[in-house]
Amino acid sequence: MEVLDIDARAAKLGIDWSQVNLDSIQLPPGQDFGIESDDEAVYHDDQSEFDTGFGNIIVVDHLPVVPMEKFEKLEGVVKKIYNQIGVIKENGLWMPVDPDTKMTLGYCFIEFNSPQEAQNAKEKSHGYKLDKSHIFAVNMFDDFDRLMNVKEEWEPPQARPYVPGENLQKWLTDEKARDQLVIRSGPDTEVFWNDARQKNPEPVHKRPYWTESYVQWSPLGTYLVTLHKQGAAVWGGADTFTRLMRYQHSMVKLVDFSPGEKYLVTYHSQEPSNPRDASKVEIKVFDVRTGRMMRDFKGSADEFSIGGPGGVAGASWPVFRWAGGKDDKYFAKLSKNTISVYETETFSLIDKKSMKVDNVVDICWSPTDSILSLFVPEQGGGNQPAKVALVSIPSKVELRQKNLFSVSDCKMYWQSSGEYLAVKVDRYTKTKKSTYSGFELFRIKERDIPIEVLELDNKNDKIIAFAWEPKGHRFAVIHGDQPRPDVSFYSMKTAQNTGRVSKLGTLKAKQANALFWSPTGKYIILAGLKGFNGQLEFFNVDELETMATAEHFMATDIEWDPTGRYVATAVTSVHEMENGFTIWSFNGNLLYRILKDHFFQLAWRPRPPSFLTAEKEEEIAKNLKKYSKKYEAEDQDVSLLLSEQDREKRKALNEEWEKWVMQWKSLHEEEKLARQSLRDGEVSDVEEDEYEAKEVEFEDVIDVTEEIVQESM
Amino acid sequence: MRPILMKGHERPLTFLRYNRDGDLLFSCAKDHTPTLWYADNGERLGTYRGHNGAVWCCDVSRDSSRLITGSADQTAKLWDVQSGQELFTFKFGSPTRSVDFSVGDHLAVITTDPFMERTSAIHVKRIAEDPQDQVADSVLVLQSPEGRKRINRAVWGPLNQTIVSGGEDAVIRIWDSETGKLLKESDGEVGHKKPITSLAKAADDSHFITGSLDKTAKLWDMRTLTLIKTYSTVVPVNAVTMSPLLNHVVLGGGQDASAVTTTDHRAGKFEAKFYDKILQEEIGGVKGHFGPINALAFNPDGRSFSSGGEDGYVRLHHLDPDYFNIKI
């Protein structure tokens, strides 16, 4: 009924429509006069969801053909097989019988409770050998439908017109050669240019609620990945950030890229309903560009971690470690007593077998080659020594191994170009009451991989941090006792000593607990994070001298930009106070500081490796003066422009302010008389008061003493 | 510039006020006795005894004869400045938060907190020439639309025609002081986002500055309520003042008193920060307090200022000659 009709009808019946309280009308029970309830539509929607189709039915073929006498027996056998896999619905098994011959037809239909179970049953029982001549062929019922509908004649697929993709590397062509960084604070995720010249970040893209947990750059900086309830998404593009691809994985928790950013690994774990069970883990590997899922792994958390149940968080991330190099060829998983190495051509195990290594606890890929280093701790109460071994993949040949005695723990550190491997070994002292540390240094690129043992000057020093110089031959160690440990620098080769490690120098009593090498080497930041309140020392290792010391109070994170020109230090929301970040130059000049409440994350956009050869880079470094001229001129221009803009701005502000003041003055003048009357005729306004400064000389007799001066005779 | 430390209060400071001549400084604290000091050398002149609760605010008449104080003991009191004698007590059913004499000192505006069933209110009282004739009746009572939110400060507008108030609801309101009508409200878009803690007006009543827990201070036109400037800092702002001489504003604050003991004093930023009033840029800071700054006041001659902290000290700073030549 139209509203107008209702009004007309009401007028006819003499009802004043506005007086009727519609809410007070109660319909007789069971009668709705065709009025739809508000939630009825919702109810209908719910119903449609239960319509699941035939997805939960499988067809089992190649069953024996049996007469009616044996029908029940066969049915029993089939039921027994499938009840092990899933729950068959009541009357869910139907084996047709040929009405002429009274024999079965050699196939049956089985209906499960859920499509998942059906899928599982299909996968598990396809190829099941009942006996020699009866090997099950299992198909989904839906597949039959689909395959029946395939057209007889082949149609060539329509070629879609080529759409040129966006230039995903455009940010690298920035005229000012700036770097980007992403930050998360409060609900916002923002990408900035780090514009050190302007002493200010220049915004690129900002979006509230861009991600539901965190964001991550891909290793070469092409993509930014965000996490959502439905899965992960990658963003990138020429000018702004557009969504390039989505990867469906509900409730994804963690993501990881392969080093060449061809593949994306997503991780999800589900808390078990029974706390004694291990949590369920699902891991998917996607092809980044096509978005296709290449492989998924499911299982309990125990299968993806070692050393007891995975705990609340599930497995330790990343579960799959990718072999070095840009080819993304292999990835490995460590689980109890086994190392599973997969290759990405088929996404299956190499040689279809995992490697059995008893008690292995840690594996590490070389960052450039497909060499795996692994560590096995002592077993049998010291009867079997601990072992560090290097294994070449895919041949699985052990390149080198070293047995170590009375070891409590080992940590492996690869140098970024895969030339060296340092193994920090914690050994028990004779009494077994304490431990001391030493290093085993492997030279991977030399013949037979020589191993060298390095002990610190003071063997009992605790090792607080260790870091290789990226692409270099040096490393730094923080050792000694808190709160003022020492920092030592070593080199794997010096001019005098090519085959031996030698110490370059030791800095005594530094407030540092973390090391951050510049990505280009040479410079290092000795940082005292957390407990040390954010002490920073910018150090030049070539000259062994301190360039600057500074403090970013309470700093929690430090990250070099990918070019090694700038450093960001940040206070994230682990503290309440002074959240935000600071940008420094490589030599410790504070450039600018941005404060943001609830600051969660800062990440520089990585750059792909340079195309320049090492020789070319060296040549540029040699003739730096020639190249830098251009940039110095640019710097000058920018600073001139800035000060000009600044002057303009200030002038405008001052003029605006003058306007206000003039206005106030005139109003104040107008109101003068009114104010006087409010003050009972007192004339004085503060500014009208004319104080007269008079200088008054005032003399006062404070004290009079009489002194008799005797004239000496 | 060596500050003079004035230790006379046993509890955190709440308010500071200079008289018009700039020779006297009144201080209020959470102990119950407002105190009078020589503004030049920080010597204590006397105290005003009689309140039975924290004293939140005070104002002194133009001729420095009368003092009015507002206290958590649910009263506002009038005092004889010279003798320290209590002249009259206004009783309210809830704590009084702020007091302000009008131009001519014939009226006073007093704000009261929400308490039990009572909502926050602004009272206008007539102040009699002779204390004998003083009556307790209010001339006008204004009710804030946000009755459960505290009004932290209310002051007279130009020519006593308006009353300007700000409080916990982060909104600044201008009221007609004759009719009690709400004339203007600050815009939620540009206004403060968190409670307004302090409000200080210019000597000629043309503009005023507000400080807020949203870590900003804002400068407003007093007649039109136009936002003119915003000053951003890194800590919540508890106190604001403006130099009467130079184009400088001073902000004071620090983190919540409850968080003081759990954070390093360096993180607290208990500094009085100087900003250029026009360019909105930070000029410098005066350190010293070891608790948040709760009160700031500039001497009317612009050559000294004082700050009062949660630490119970009043610090009196005579500004160096260098200060008057700052160029940015």
C-alpha cells in the first residue's frame, strides 16, 4: 500500500494518523498479515548457506563386481576403509546394482559430512590397492559433472590484449636519489621520502587501517605487503601504492619473502581447543606475481618446530629458510631429526627424501650459495661430540665438518657475501659450572674450507653481540661485562696477514649492547639500546676513530637506510614517552626528528643490488670529487631556496599578526571610556600609565663612630 | 639567570598570580595556605590561613587590596591582602576551581566542579566595596552543557561583557555575562582534542591562550573566538602564559603526576618552553623542576617569570639581558 493510499484511507475512516502509536499495535499470535519481519531477510540468507551441492560426495571406481550374496561384505569393507578417513553420512554409501545381472557395477558413491573430508578421502584413497586387480580410482562427484560438460571441439583460448604493467621500480629513479621509508603509528601507515636536504620527510602515501597487524617490504623493495583477516596483499607501483595482488589465507599471522621476491610464504596458526594439543599450523607458498598458491603445508606446530611443543605462538618464524641468491631455488625446513629441503621447480622434496640428521637444532643458509650450515649439539652425555657441518645442496654432500667438545651452545653467523662463516661456540669450563666463548671461522671460498679458531684476549669475556661488516672482511664483537663492555674489531685479512684473522683494535668500556654496520661497510654504530637509554656512537672502522657520539633517549630500534647515507633511530610504543623517530647522517649529525604517538614500526624500503661492478664502484669512489660537484651545487640551490621560502613565510606571518594587533588596538581604544566607567572613573589603563622615572638621591646616616686619631709624636 | 627557589609549600603548586604592579606574587598549592611573596627577591611576606582544602586558584584586585581564592574545601574566600584577614566566605556545595575579578573589581566569576549530584557551574558574584555589605547571592549562574565535565578556568572577556570558559570537554565557550546565553563554542575541528588545563589572557583582553593535555597550546581572539595560532610540544600542557613585553608564549607541563615516579626525569621534560608567539617556533626552555609544571605567570613588566611545579617549588626567574635580544 502506498503512503498516499494509507493517508486517504485513514482520512476516510476519520483517524488522525499522527495520533496513532504504531508500536503499541500487537498482531494476533501466528498472524503476520504478510508483513515481513525485519530479520526475515537475514534468516533467508542463512538458509542458502547450507546448500553445499555435491562437493561432499566421492565416486569410487574399480571396485570388484560381486553378486548379491557378497554385496554386504563388500559394502562392509568399503565402509571400513572410508570410516578411517572421514565420517560417512548416514545412508551415505550407495553401491548401484545392475538390475539385469544382479551384480554390482564396480563403483559406489560415498557422501561425507563435509567437502573437506571428501577431498581428504579422495587424496588418501586414490590408488588404494584392494588387491592386485582392484586399484581404487577415486574422483569427486562434482568433477564428473564438470568433465562431462567439456565441449567436444577444442577452442583456442582467447588471447587477452597485452596491458603494460606499471613500472614497479620507479621509486629508484627519483631525481634527488632519495630513499623511502614506511612507518606505522596509531591507525595510520605512511610512506615517506627521506628528504634530508629539506630536513623533513616528504609524504608519498598515507592510509589509515592499511594493515591489520604489520607491514613488510619485499627484500628488493618492489612490494609492500600488508596483512588482513582474509590474507595478505602486496602494494607497489609507479607513482602511488596500488594493490597489485592478493593472497588468500584467512587469519594470516606472518609472512616471509624468498630473497629474490619470487615467492611469498604465509603462516597461520590456530590455537587448539584442547590446551594439551599442539596448535594447528598452516603455511602457504604463493607465487608473488601470479598470486597462485604453489604449495601448502598443514600440520601441528610440533612438525614445524623443534625442541618440544611450539608453545603458544606456534612454530619459530621463518619456518622455511630460503637458500641464498636471487634464483629462489631451494628452501629448507628444520624439524625433529630431519631437514627437509624443497626445490621450487616442482615444490617437492629434493630426491623425494628429507635429510636425516639426528638431533639437529639449527640450520643456516649461506646468503649467496646453496650451502647449508647445520649444528648438532652433544649427545649421550658428551660421548658424541657436537658438530658443525656444511652441506652442499642439492647434492647433499658434506663439504666440511668440525667436531666440537664440551659445547653448551653454538650460533652461526654468515658474512653477507657468503665468504665466511663465523660460529660462536660457548663451551663449558672444566668444572662445567660456567661457560666461555670462542669463534670458529670458516673460509668458504678457499680450497678445502680452512677453519681457524679465534679466542678473545680474555677468554672469560661474555659475548654480547657479533656482526660482520657487510660485503667486507671485518667483524665487530662486543664482549666483557655489563654495564661497560669492550668492543673489538677483527679482520679476516690484512695487508700483512692474508690467511689469518688479526685484531684491529679494542675500544674499552663502551656503553653499547648492539652493533649496526652501515650497509656499505666502513662505518658502524655502537648502540646502547633499552637499558642504556639510547647511547649512540658513530664509529669509523677504517680510521678506528669515533666520528660522533649522540643519544636518542630510550631508542628501541636502529636501521640504516639501504645506501648507508642515513640512519633512523626510533622509539616504538614499548614506552609511553617520546614515541617517534630521528634521522641522522652516517657520521652522526642529527638531521630531523619526528614525534608520533603510538609509534609501532619503521622500515626503510630496500634497494635491489647495484648493477655496477666492483671495479666501477671503486673508480667512482676514487673520483668522488668530480661526481660530488654536481650534488654540492644542488645542495646549495636547495638551501638558498629554503631560506628564501622561510623568509617569505615569516614575513607573511608577521604581517598577519600586525593586522590582528592593529585591530585589537583600535577596539581597545574604542572601549576606553566604557572601561573607565567600569573602573569608577579611574583613567588609567596599563599602557596609558605614564611612569616618570626620577632619580632620587638619598643619603642616610647609618652609623656614627668616633675614632680618635692620635697624632704621633 | 639564576632562579630563586621559593620553598614554602608542602604540596604541589596549583596557581601563580602577580599583582598589577608586579611587586607581589601570590601562590596557591594543594596545601591549604595561599602564600604571598616579594616578586623581586622571593622573600615570603605572609600566608592566608583559613582554607581547609587544596587551593586551586586566586586573583588579586587592581589596587592590590583584595585577594580572592577558590579551594577544594567548597568555598571561595575574600581576603584583605595587607593584613591577611579573611573578609568573606562564599560557600558552594562543590569544590571551586577558578576565580577571576572583573574589570573594576565589582564582580567575580567563580567556577565549581561537578560533585555528587551537582554539575559543574560558573557563578558570578557581586563584590561589595565594603566587606560589611558583602552578600553571598550569585548574580548569575551558568550551567555547562557538559555538566559532568569539569570547567578548569573561566575569565572575563573585554568590558565584562562576556565570560570565557574552558575545561575537560576540550571546548572553549563564550557566554554573555548579562543574560547567561551561550554565544560561541570553539570548533571541534580546529580546537583542542583533550581537556583544557589552563587559560591565560593578554593584558588588554584582546586575545587569550589555552593549554591542553593534547600537547598543544592555542591562541584565540577573545571577541570572535577565532583560532590564531597553535603551539605544539611533546608533553601535555598544564600551564600557559604570555610575555607582556615580547612576542613570546611560555608552556609548561610534563607527563601525568601518576607516571612521574616510573619514568626517568630526562624523559619527563619538566621544562618551561618558550615559543615565538607569531612564528610558533620553539625558542628555548628553562629546566629545573623535577616534577611537571602546574603553574606559570609572567611579571607584568615582562622581565621575570615564575613557575610552580608538582615538586612543591616556586622558581622565580629574572630574565637575562640576552633574552631580550633573541633573534630567530
